Amino acid sequence: MSAPLLTVENLSRHFGGVRAVNDVSFAVEAGAITGLIGPNGAGKTTTFNLISGLLPPTSGTVRLDGGMLTGLRPDRVAAQGVARTFQGIRIFPALTVAQNLRTAVLAGMRLGFWEDLLNLPAAQRAEAAATRAVTVLLCDIGLEDRADDIANSLSYAHQSLLGIGLALAVRPRLLLLDEPFAGMNPSETQQAARMVTRIRDSGITVVLVEHDMPAVMGVCDHIVVLDQGSKIADGTPAEIRSDRRVIEAYLGTDDDA
Amino acid sequence: MRTLGVLLAILLIAVPPFMAEYHVYLLSLTLLWGIFALSMGLVLGFIGEINFGQAAFVAIAAYASSLLRLKLGFSFWSAAPVALALVVGLAALVGLITLRLRGPFFALVTLGFGEIVRLIITNWQDLTNGPLGLRPIAPPESLFGLRFDSKLGFYYLVFATLCVSLAALARLIRARTGRMMIAVREDEVLAGFVGIPVLRHKVIGLCFSALVAGLGGLLIGPFLTLLAPGQFDLFASVDMVVMVVVGGVGTLAGPLIGAVFLVFMPEALSFARELRPVMMGGLLIIVTIFLPGGVIGLLRHGLTRLSSAGRGRLAVLR
């Protein structure tokens, strides 16, 4: 086992008296797909928001490759090589698909303020490089023939793919996917799952939050289970499937009946 | 659209020498307001906020340049860069503090900023001569053999300033910086997570907006030969907002069209002055309800119908 890419240590987030995430620790191995699952209200998305810096934790730390992520601004988190998608999808609605991707690609390029504003050769090179990168990304997410469509007009599944494309445009080392298969029909889910596997095979570490159990079991190399804000299990899909506490969390114990 | 613009520019250069002095004056006034509206258009359309303190940027540039000329003997041309640097620097400072706020909160704080500037100008009587105003403010000194002491000469200066502002903003929104600004306007959270420093781009937007407002501000003193704090009250900023909304938010041509609608037309048709605020309010209501794309949205809609080629949607990046 290689050194973990992402280390979450004693992470907690309280909203008033509610302990949404309570002392959660886990490690994410580089080059694997890790699933974060749990029943509704388990704290999955909150954990995601803490890792990506959308929310500051009440206590605990998140490290990427040894460097501290906790407390960084979103654009700094992105600069460290962490990208994320959002539950319910976030895209730039009024821009075309290609403009969406171009924005994210250009955001990551090194280009001086005046070089850009005066359209100096460096800026023209950056634009040309962006054009190439957008072509590749469009192909990666399979939206080549939707390039000039306004993002808002896409179907939900296509918007979701664009959301992943925006995250890939950041050229991340770590990709956080928040319910990537939500709102997709089985064939779309399969297609998206294959894409997630391809993303891993291209060398990007993936962490995903998901409700769709068969999809999670099929695609993940490693699973972390949360329940009521705390981690209750951590292992391979086969281990998780037979874990008593996980089954209890999902189906309830005999006492509940 | 581009051909239309070039044609219009040629007309604006060629026709004024044959116009009556009053109409040249009116045209200058319209273009001057066009510059102010353009500066507001950037805030409203490309940062996505309402700045009720925009008139303060105009006032600061106007007063700074005029005071440098009157008290320290600067020429118009040497005072201009100092005044512009001051207003842009101040915009950066104000932006860093206020642009963390959004929506009504930002609008309220800028309203406060505008009023503070106006009150300072009103009450710092030793420097600004208070409500009595600064006068007389001479026309800009001639430059490279060009004279600006006639109505027509000054008109061309206003026209040139408008063209420079327009060109600068057109470049800005096509440059990476501009597209990052648009992304921030579209979705601030997402923009942050794709790696865009959100606050930085909003502040840059406000600085550009202040630069354009300042360029107009340099001209307003010589244009009216008088500067008084009353010219820069809240309603000046509100007028700019109305122009942008009437013309079309999120475009560069929109604010200019708005200025024509709200400055040139009422004056040329000699509406009663007292009716102007009522008219502004009425127009704003009608446009927001029936024409959310503004006049330019209507024009584009018409053009698309004619050519039936493009999309009816308000484009942000063309």
C-alpha cells in the first residue's frame, strides 16, 4: 500500500448542537476510487464540503500529500490539484458547453495580468492551448456534439457530465464527485461509471459520494461508511457488504422493528 | 451589429460640424452620460452587483482633477492621470472591503460610500467651496494642435473618450480576466472551485468601472464649467442604473442606448424637466417587466427573427 494522497484526521463539524460530522478519520489511497456512503443525513456531503474547503471544520485537519488543505480558499484548493462537483449540479448556465470548459481551463493557466489584457503573444499561446484542452475535455465527457449548446439547455445527465468536465479542466490530482449518478437512468449511470473508471485509470484519485448502491459497489475500490456523522466502517466493497454495522445502519436493528 | 457600430461612429464624427451649437452640446451630454452608463454597465452586467456609489467615482475624478488645476496650476492633461490613479486606487480599496458582500448588502454599503463622498465634498469648504461649487473650470488646454475650447472641439474629446472606454472594456471582457469575471457573476462558488480568485476578479472589475467613470468625471467639470456636490447625489447613480437596464444588461452597447433614451430624447423632445424622474421610474418598470433584455434585447430579437439564424438568447460573449 502506497502513502495516502488524502488524509482526513479527526474531522468534526457542528451546526449548533447538531454534530453533522463527528471525529471522522480516513485515508484515501492514490490512484483508487473511494466511495463515501451512508444513509440520509450521515454527513457525507458535509464531509465533502469540509475536504474541499467550502465549509471550515469545527476541528480536525485535511491534508493532501502532506500539505494542509484546511483553511485554504477554494481557488487555492483548486491550485493544489483538488477539484469537485456539486450535488444538484453547478455549471455556468448562460455560457455554452465549450465556454464553460474554456473558463475552467483558462483559470488554471499562468498568464500575467497585462499579458492577458494587451493580448500579447503569451495570451495568444494560452488561448490556443485552451482551445486544444477544451477539444480533449469535450471528448472525455462525450459532449463533442453539444459544444455550442447553452449549458442551461442540456439534459440533467448532460449537465452532470459537464460538471465533471469542469472539474477535470482543473487538471486535478484528486477529484471529489458529489452524487455523480443522481438523476441518471441505468444506462446513463453505467456510462458515467465507466467514465469514472477511465478517470481513475488516467491517474486521478477519485472520492465519490453516492446513493446508488449497485453503482458504488461496482465502481469503488474502497468504501468509507458514515452514519449519523461518524465513521462506522472502512474497507473493500466485499468487506462492507458483509459488515454487520453497515447492514444495521441501512436496514435498522431488530430492536427497531 | 459591428457594421451598425462603425456606421454610427462615422455619423457621430461627420455630422456634428453641421449641427446647431445646442445640439452639439446635447450630443456631448448624451455621450458623457453614455460613459457613466458604460461604467455602471460593467458593474451591473459583468460583476452582477448594483453600485449606488458610482457617482462618487465620477465626483472624485472630477474634483481631484479640477482642484489640481485650480489650486496647484496643473494642466488638464497632467491632472488627468493623477486623478484617475486616485479614483482607481480608491475603487480597489472600497472593492476589497465591500465586494465580500453581495446583493442588497453591497448596494447598501456603496450607497453609504456615495453619500460619504458627497458629504465630504459638501462640508470640506476650504478645499471644495462646499455647495457653492468650484468655478470657473476652463476647457482642457489644446493638445497636439487640437483645441477643445469650442463646443465642437469639446464634443470630439468626449467622443474620443467614449471610444477609448468602449475599446478598453471590449478588450477586457474578451480577455481572460473578463471571462473569469463573467464566470464569477454566473456562479461564485463554482468559479472559486475551478480555481478563479473570486474577490480579486470582482475588485478588478470595479477598478475598471471606476476608471471609466473617472474618465467621464475628468470631462464633466470643463463641460459644465462648474462642479457642485449636488451633481453627484444618489440619483446620478440611479440614473446610470436605469440607463443600463433600459439599454440592456450584460452588453456594452446597451448602456449607450440607454443614455440616448434617457438623456438625448427627453431633452430633444423638450419634455418638462420635472417629469423626468417620473418618466425614469415608469420606463424602468415597463422595461423590467416587458423587456428584461432591454432595448438591445429587443433589437437582437428583431434581428434574429429577420435572419432566423442565431439564437434569441442574450449572448454574453460575442
